[in-house]
Amino acid sequence: MISLRDVNRSFGDHRVLKDISFDIRPGRMTGFVGGNGAGKTTTMRIILGVLTPDSGSVEVDGAPITPGYRANIGYMPEERGLYPKMQILDQLVYLARLHGKTQKEATANAQGLLERLGLGERMKDPLEDLSLGNQQRAQIAAALVHDPVALILDEPFSGLDPVAVDTTVEVLRDVADSGAPVLFSSHQLDVVERLCDELVILADGQVHAQGTRQELLASATEPEWELHVDADTGWVRDTGVRVQAFDGGRVRFAASSPEQANQVLAEAQRRGTVHHFGQTSRTLHEIFKETIQ
């Protein structure tokens, strides 16, 4: 398990990270989300040793992280870093050899990854001949080719079409299932919601929330409810709940307690037929907006 403990970092007078603490658990996909400038990339670079914290620590299984462990992390930066004029397969084999793989192991790993990521027919092409989305797939393969002990991925799904996202998700899930800790950042919250086991929400250099989606939902201060009736639902605004959205006979509102929600239901039943009433499942996008407000 990779753990950050009270990590701080400033650039000049600007404090970028403020007492950051969270865990990246083995075998778990941890989604790292936050707005632009929240501190996600800085945090990742500190884990990798590219930057040093002003204070705090990075640990692996309770001990300080070592250079050897860092050298075996698979890292994909947001900015592409492969050689544009070099064949994809040759690049991946070269990178795997740098991590100690034999020529045979490196070639097998590279070919297998490129096949799985849909680049089997392009593996002998130079990188610059690929579309941006396919270049992104090659960059993901580069992070995986040496059988990393952990994965740190900065916006891995950027530029991928839906089919490529699904393929990439399968590959990353296999890495996590092997027991490796996986941390990835993304602005595509629908993908994060589908893929991640745990979430860390960062805003203004601070961890505002962390846990599973279910835990974050349970910590919400005002659960949301949905009501569907025959008549107009404008009257719900006068019941003391916070209306989130309504459209004719449908309304979604936040209630401070089940009792308050049931009072709305009772009023709806008094007014006519109720077709549906129940608590709604929030999306990660809604949880994110509520958390950072």
C-alpha cells in the first residue's frame, strides 16, 4: 500500500499541497479527481520522486518509499513522452529492457499489450503516424510493459473513443487484480465512476473527501429524493425541501431527513396519484460538486 502522510508543497509563495494524506491500496483502482490546479499532478510527481515535499512523507507498507520501488512504478504523464519517429514496438521493448526485462520477456510483453489495446497491426509503425487516440494507447502500454509494482496514471483516458476506453479499463483492471495499487486522475467522471474502487477528491490543494462511492454517498448531508405525480410539482418548493430539478409532474429534491421527505410524499398523496417516490442515486459529478463547494 502506498500512503501519503501530511504532504505539503509550495512553489514560491504559493502553497500547492496542504497536509495531503490518503492511501492507494493494493488491488484497488483509486480515482484522483479535482479541478484544474487542484494539485493532482504535483501529488503524483511527489509519489514518483520527481518532486520532493516540503514536509510529510510517502510510504509503502508503513516504511519510507525506496528508489527501487519508485523505479518499478508504471507512470503515464499527461504530456506524451514517447519518441515520435521510433517504431512503437521497438520503444516498448527498449523501455522494458531498461527495467531489467530480457529481450524475450520485453518483446512478449510489448506485443501482448499492443494486441490487447488494439494496436497489433500498427506496432511496427512510428508513433507519429498514429492518431492522437492511438498515441495515447501506446503511452498506456509504455507504463505497463515492465510489469510495474504500482501504476500512477495522469489523465489516461484523454482522447480515447468509447471503445478504446472500455479496452483500456479492462487492461487496467487486470493490473489491479494482480495486486498492484493503481492511482489515476481523470476529468471524465463517468469513467471514474465506472472504474474506480475508491475516490480521493482534491480541491485547493486539500483532500476534501475520500472513500468508496458508497461511503461518499452516505456522508452526503442531504439525501435526494424523486417524486412523479400527475399534476404539476411546483408546490414542492413551499414544503421546506431544496428542489434540485423539476419538470411538470416530476421533481427531484434534497431533504434533511426521511421524515421530511415523507411529508412531501403525504402531501403529494393528498393532492392526487403518486406514480413513483424514492431516494435517488447520485452521480459522481454531483458528489464532486457538492464536496468542493
